[in-house]
Amino acid sequence: MRKLVPVIACLTLAVTACGGGGGSGGDGSTGPGPIRVGLIISLTGNYTPLGSEDKKAVELAVEQVNAQGGLLGRKVELVQRDDKTAPDQGIVAFNQIKGQIDALIGPVFSNSALAIEPLAQREKIPYLSLAPAQEQVEPIKSYIFVTPALTSMYAERYLQYMQAEKITKIAVAHDTKSAYSVAGHKAMISLATKYGVTVVADEPYETTNSDFSAIFTHVRDSDAQALVFWGSGAPGVTAGKQYAASGLKVPLFLTGSQASKLWLEPMGAAAEGMTVQSAIGVVGDQLPAGKQKQVIDQMAVPFQQKYGYPPPQFAQDGYSAALLLFEAIRKAGGSGRDQVRQALETMDLVTPNGRFRYSATDHSGLKPEYISINTVKDGRFVVTDWAKKQLTTTVSTE
């Protein structure tokens, strides 16, 4: 087993620089200039609220590392572009900056991430994706890594919870135009029997859908014990509000895309009692003391002070990606692309998203055990008793 990188090893909990050495410019050549990190995110379009949280978190990580002298004595600079929540614009953004950067973070929109992936691989740029789509790392591409837990992990975590709660029949709704939603639906269907669960209602919809009443009618007419909703952005709010108004008694289960104030605030009181998954960092204040909580607080405390609210799911992803990249550059002794790629493949690091163990055969690095199952109580995410026991066991073994 690879040795866990200590959370407090390098000044400020693995964010700050330790050591010295040369590195590369955007073309991979050795030089003393700044380390330039590309950040492609959605700053306009449907995923603007998600991308803006990633931006805040990555900028915070860069501020922290530069305040401690940078990486290996070199400042970190962000080269930012907007993918406009559109795959073709993600490609345009990548082509604009590919010659200027040492590594790349983003996007949050799975469709854009999948469009950029083959370009980053061709250019041999270490790429930490902020989207959880399974296809990015199955099969493995040498320069492509994923930071959020994969959609299959979210699916499996819910099925583990259902098995514990003796839920054996479910309905599943998914957005046929979202790579994230399609992958989650596919994983849930394929894994259901492993956990003694049967899908009794399978309900497709499209991102532009504004009326979910037909889905709720189908669920009501089935013998489903829960409705799992796969979707990102606006559909999560629209469906959540319409569910609350429908009088449907079957509990609604939502995924990590709703683990944010961007969903909680527009939902208001209608969200009470709903079940929502999240990365472990979203509920960090409810964790026992230890290394995992320390690294979450390293991000959450200054984020809350700066923006006035706790960091949501998407911010957790962005900050975790920055920590992983910074540590890889330190381990590599510079920002040479192939050296950074190799360093990522031997990574063992605690981040707000959990403990990553990347390897040559695993470019997602996380396990389902770092996903929490929560209920909404008094306008906040509260860890379920089942998840609290699971998470406590997980973090105590780090």
C-alpha cells in the first residue's frame, strides 16, 4: 500500500509548497516562470451556478498556495475560460489555452468534459476533470483523471443505503440529454440486482422538460418504494418543487448535483424531508475530528468567511482537484507534464472529497464510502444515521 501523504505535511495541510526545483512552461520545457493551470468552467449557460462555485474554490486554493510562496518556489497562475455550458465551446476554450498551460482543471458539465478529454490526451496535458461521467476513465486514458466520485459510485451508494433500509422496488427518472444522468441511470440499472433492488418504473425525460407530472403519475401507479431522480441544474429544482406539490408519498432521492444552496435556496421549505447525496465535504461539520475533517475545514472556513455560505458540492470538487494537482507537481519536482501524470498515478491524498488513491489502473481514485446520504432538515443537509456510521468508520481508518 502506498504511504498516505500526511494532511499537515507541507505547511498548510498539503496546499502549500514544500521543497524546491525547476519545472516547465506551458510547452513542457524547463523554466523558472509561473506554473500555469488552465481552468475551463461554465460561467454562462445552464451550468453557470455550478461553474461559478468551482471557480471560487480553485481560486481559493491558488490564493492559499501563493500566500505560502507558491509551488516549488514558483507562483501558480490560473488561465480561465468559459465553456458556456456547451461542448463545442469547451473545445474552443481548450484550443485557445492548450499552448499556455502546464495542466488543466474542468469542466463541470459532463458533455463538455467528454468533448475536451481526447484533446487533452492528444496534447499530453494532465487533466483533472470536474465532471463525474464514467466514460472519462473507462477505459483509462493516461493523462485523464476525475475528481468527483463517478456516477456509478453515486448509484452504488444509494443501492447500499436502500439495501440497509429494506427498499426493494424503485422508480428511476433520468435526463436523456445529460451524460451525467445517462451514466448514473445505466449504473443503477446494472447494479440494482446486486443489492436486491428491482426497478419497477423507468422514466426518461429531457433537460428542457418543465412538467414532471406524468412521471409522478407513473410512479404513483407503480409499487415503487422510492423515486431516484438523476439530473443536474434546473431540472432538479423544477422536479423537486413539482414533487412536493404532487402529494406523492413515495420518497424522493436526489443525487450530488442537488447538494448545494443552488438547489436548497430555490426549493425552500419544499425540500424538507427529501433525501440528497453529497460528497463527504458537504457535511464536514458533522464528521468526527481527524484528518478528513481538518482538510475539509481548511477549505470550508475561509470559503464561508469570504462568501457567506458553506462550500457546496461543486466547490468541493474544484478545491480537491487543485490539491491533487499541487501535490502531484510537488512530487514530480516540477510541472513537466509526463512527470505530473506519473505523480498523479501514485497519489494517495486526503481532500475535501475524501481520500484519493489514483493508480495506473484507477484514474477516479475514490470509493463510494466517501459519499454521504443526507436528509434535508431545517434547510440544511443532515447526515442520516446509516451514513454517519459508515462515514465515521471510513474516516477512522485513514
